[in-house]
Amino acid sequence: MKRLARIFAVLVMAVGFATAADAMTLDQLTGFAGTMEIKFAMLTTEQKTQGSCGAVGNGCETTWGVGNVTSITDGFNILWTSGEGGDFLRFMVYGIADTTICPTGDLACDGSHFDIYNNGATVAGADGKIHIDLWRAATAANSSAGPAGRTGFSTYPGITSSTVWLSLAMVSGVKADNPLTLLYNESNAELYQSANATTNPTSGSGQFLADVVDGTFGPNLNTNGFSRFGTSAKADVFGQFTFAPNVPTCTPPNLTCFENRGNDPVIGNAELVPEPSSLALLGLSLLGLAGIARRRK
């Protein structure tokens, strides 16, 4: 499905020891304490997905997208904007597969829309996970090649290169199981979408949970702060978004345009992670204390 097309999202976290008065570089942000909102713009599509999609639930990727982080704020003050310190954050979302669709009018659903439950794609080179990879680079993302510009499962030239700043993988438990639906356990879904159509362009909303898997900023956000339905495990990030047709710039189906756009927040709780040098100093301090104790004995 072609959803999530152009997303303006927010990543909220509590980090280290700086104030929000002045603009910071990405390196300085690792020492910021308080609420942090990472806002980004994204385009998504159903074009050039990995594998040949047929029936829902066959493990084929149905949606992917690319985008830029536009700014990082504390909810009121701007902390960092795209290009500050010569840095840009660009990203790719990929591996979204439709697991099941609860149709409009079904009494087990809301009745006014399609409930779409997604998990990681498993065929045509996919690894069973829904990924969000943020890349730190010296230039902004360039999506002018359209969906046809994708060169692999996790690659889009001009976006997925340089340094991984944050890599997330969605996890299950974003929705509670509905006892009225006997064919599917909703708590198994990693991404939930409520749409007014099952193909793009469409509009609606969605939500997901995700864990940190990599990235230079990843340790700051790896805090297990969000409960998951159906398991005692915790997630690092909760996201919610809305989406709408990307018109009149796109007339699907073709490989030149991304069909949807959207917005809303992705929320997390981060913490300050000591630098390796700080850890080394801590170790030396402990050794010194041990020596003092021995001398006293």
C-alpha cells in the first residue's frame, strides 16, 4: 500500500546537560537535557517495492519512503535546523508489509475505515523487519529520482550514505488484541494504519513502536520506555502520524512520484550516554580508590 507519503514527524527525548537558548550542532545535542522533538518531512510510495505483491499476508513489501529531518526543537525553542553545523539528517523507511486488512463496514473494525496491520516484509531480500534509518550527511536528501531511484532493499542514492545517526526497527504490541476478530491477533502488529482506501492516494492515520538497533545517537535513545501489548518487553520509541494524498504533484500509478504525505509525532525517552573517555576516567578513579583502600589496610 502507498501510505505515510510525506511525513512531518517528531521524536521526543530527554538527554544530557545543555540549554535550549542557542542553536546546537548534532554533536552538542548528545548533551542536551529535556524534551527533544525531531521533525521531518517524508514521501512514501507503493511503487518499486521489493517483490511482486499479490494477496495480503504474503510477506511482500507494500510501502517504503524517504525524507529529511527539518529541525529539532525542545517543543518550543529550535535546537537544531537542517544544515546547522554543516550537517543534514536524511532517512529511509522500508520493509512495510500488509499482514491483514479489516475492511470498512466490518463490525470488528471501526466501521468507517480500513484497519491495516503491518509487519516486516519477509520475501525478495527483506529481513522480516520494518526499518527507519536516519543518516547524517553533508547534504540534504534528494528524492527527485522518484520511486525509480531506489537501488535496493535499504538503499536510495543521495539518502542512504555517509553515517548512520539513528537506526530503528519496529516491534509488535502497538495495538491491543480485539476479541471480536478471531482471524488475527492485533497485538502482533508492528505498524497500525487506519485508512479510507487500501491503495494510494489515500488519507488516514497510524502508529507504531520501535527499538533502537544502531546509530551514533542510538545509545541515547535505547531506554525501553514504552509498554507493548501482548508482551512484558518494552520499546524505545512510540510513533503516530497522519497521511494524505500528495496532490496535485503526483498522479499515480507511475515511478516518478511519491503518492502520499503526512505528519505528527514520534516519541521517545533518551538519556545521556558517557563518552568512552569519561568511562576510562571513571575506571581510573575506581582503581585509585582501590589502591587507597589497600594502603589503609
